[in-house]
Amino acid sequence: MEMTMTLRSEIERGIAGMGMNFSEFGEWSGINRGIFSAILNSNPPKPISLNQLERIGKALGHEEGWMFELYIDECFYDGRPNRRRVEPFLIRSAELDRIDCIAKVLSRLLEDLKQLEMIFEIGEALYTSGKIKESAVFYQCIVQNEKYHQSERLAVSHYRLFRAALGEDNEQNLRAAIEFEPFCEKLPDHHRLDGLMRLFDVYFMLEKLDKAEYYSRELVSFSTKIYNLYKQGKCEKKVLFGIASENPLIVYYGYGFLSMETILFRKGDFAGALEYNKLYEDLSWFEGLDESGFKYVEKISDFSKQNKIHIELLSGKNTELYLKKCVEFLKSNPSETLVSFLFISQAANLYDLDIDHILEKFEKQMEQQLNETSHYKKIHQLNRYKDICYELTLYFFNKVFYQNAHSYLLKALNVAIKINDKDTFMKCISLFERNRKFASLVQKKSYIEMLRKVEV
């Protein structure tokens, strides 16, 4: 009980320093005088709750987290973990980034692996309340100590860490995906749907099309299976309506077809892409839709119309017509500027189209979208903008407008560095070096400064 008594000694020292007796301080701190007396004078003393410790610390004028390192023994007051004190203490330590305290408590809890369930539940409590960063240490503890490879708890922990790791670094996203992959099929259905969709996103952004296609087909197959189970009365409504999952089933079902369309489109199979486009252009027949579900149907239908224009544009059958349709679409859907302009710039290079007048209209809008809140994730927008800049680099080199070409090349290089896109980085370096003599002195200086940042 040495550490426990030290904690109480610190409290007594603080009270004495304020010139108060226990009764006066009990009133000052808002703690019942009888409880306060039992905490300090009983034999054995009454355990201190975390709320009481924080009230005492605040009354004594200390910062948040005062005496947390000494409070750990209160969590194991009789040698065993007391959940009523352990759980709030770990959650509060996570909120205050007291990793030192968390590590010590977890080390003691892990003396009995039955405590993994409590550790997992604390991670879930933090994650579902939006404290994703704070939850990571608890999921990592599960990953490192769970003995049963088939454990659902282990799979969910890997899934949570995967989601938490996704950000604006392509290489980090790839590492997170590789670590999570083996556990995706072990997830509960609602998490598995989301996991498949996220894995597709990561691999598609990295242009690993074979892997992306695998997860696209898996998403189509699994979402269809869940829908059929629902129709047979064997699937819980919470999966259908997104109560348990991040999105309702209609989103994953529609996204499965959209992702397959995207893969075939990227591979140049325009006819195959259009076939998949038809499969999600109108999902109003989907059973079990509520008001929110029908809004998703409408949104998915809008994606279908937009993507059909892009497919027709790049197929080259009637480029001028579909180029005009793209521009008309952008006028009424400005939030889709980065998405559509990527295909406009690709079509320009494929079919030798002049898009100077279109670029003039939408260039500022594209740059603004990088800093605006969007229904697209920031990493998606950054990747699109980087690809647009690279396509425009090729476009202006083809027109022998070297200043414009190098301007967009430097923009593409800057974003590639920011998101750690090594493939685009190397393509930009190669292109700049081949055309260095055409770059201005200012552009050469900017290029060298970018490379220096990478070296550091």
C-alpha cells in the first residue's frame, strides 16, 4: 500500500499548503465530508474514484492528470483490477495522452489474459465516441496479445487500426491495408462490408488494379449474399439500415457495381464498364428501403449518370458531344469538378482535344476544392488533383507550351511528395529532367527546393 499512502500524503500536503482542514477542503472541492474523511482516515482507507481525484486536483490548482501515475494502485486496490476505476482511468488517460499510465495499467491487466475483453471494450468505447486516435493503443494491445488467430475480437481490432491509419499518405495506407487483409473475412458482416469497400479504395488509388478488382468482386458477391439473406428473413435489419455498419446495405451494394465499372473503365473495357453502370443506375427496387435509403438510391443514380458521360467521353466515339456534356454537368455539379476534369484531361491527351477554354473556366475551382469540405475523402481529392496536373503537364508539352507544362509538373510533384506517391514522384522527376532546358530559372529553383525537402 506504499504508493496508495503516498497519493494520500500528497493530498494532505496540498491541503495543508492551502491552510485548510479536511472539513473545509471537503466543502471547497465539492466532496462530501464523510467520504473525504473515509478516503484519508479510514483503516484501510476508502479507495478514491477518478472523479474524486480530479476534483481534488482541480481544487488544489493542479493541471489535469495530476497524480495519475500514483493513482494506478487505486485501480488495483486489493491486488485485483477494479473495473469501476480501471475503465474510466484508462479512458481519461487516453484523452490526456498519458501513454505512460496506460502502459503500466495494461501491463498489470495482461497478467490475466481474461482482461483482454475489458481492454477491447474500452477501445470500442473510445472509437465509437469519435476518439479514434486514443483508441489505437487498446487495439494494438489486443493484436499483440490475442492468442486465437480466428478471434472476432482480433479481426475487429485489426479493422479499427486499419481505419484509423488511413490518411493522406499513400504508402502508409498500403501498409495498413496489407496488415488488415488477412482478417477481413473474419469480421462480423457489417464490418466486413465496410472493410471490403475500404480495401478496394486503397488499392485502386495506388493503381494496383488486380488487387482492387479482387476486392470489388468480393464486395459485389458479399453484399448480394447479405441482401438475399435479408429477403429470406435471415439477416438483421441493423445491417440493412446501417445501424451497426457505417452505411446502409444499399451503399455497399451499389458501390460494388460502381467499383467494378471503375476497374473495367480503367482497363479500357468501356463496353464492360457500361454493363456494370446499368446495374446501379436505378436501385429503387431494392427491398427494405426507408426514407434515408431512397436518398442513397438517388445519389447512387447521380453517380451512374456522371460516370456514363465519362465512359462515353474516353471511349472516343463522339468526343466533342460528351466533352460538352461533361462541361454542362460541371456547371450544375461544381463539387464534382476534380472527378470530371481528370477524365477531360485524359480525353484531351488521348484524342488531341483542345481544352484551354475549359481549363480557364474551372482551374481555380479545382484548386479551391482541395481545401473545401467534400463528400470525397481528402486523399481521394489529392490523388485526383495530382493526376490532373500530370495529365495537363503532358497536354501542354504536346502543345509546346513549356512554361505551362512545367508549372503543372511542379504542382503534380508537390502533391506526390505530400501524399508519398513514389510512382508519380519518379515520373515527374524523369519528365522534368528530360525537359529541364525548357524550364524557367524560377521553375528550376522551385524544383530543387522540393527535392531538398525530400532529402531532409
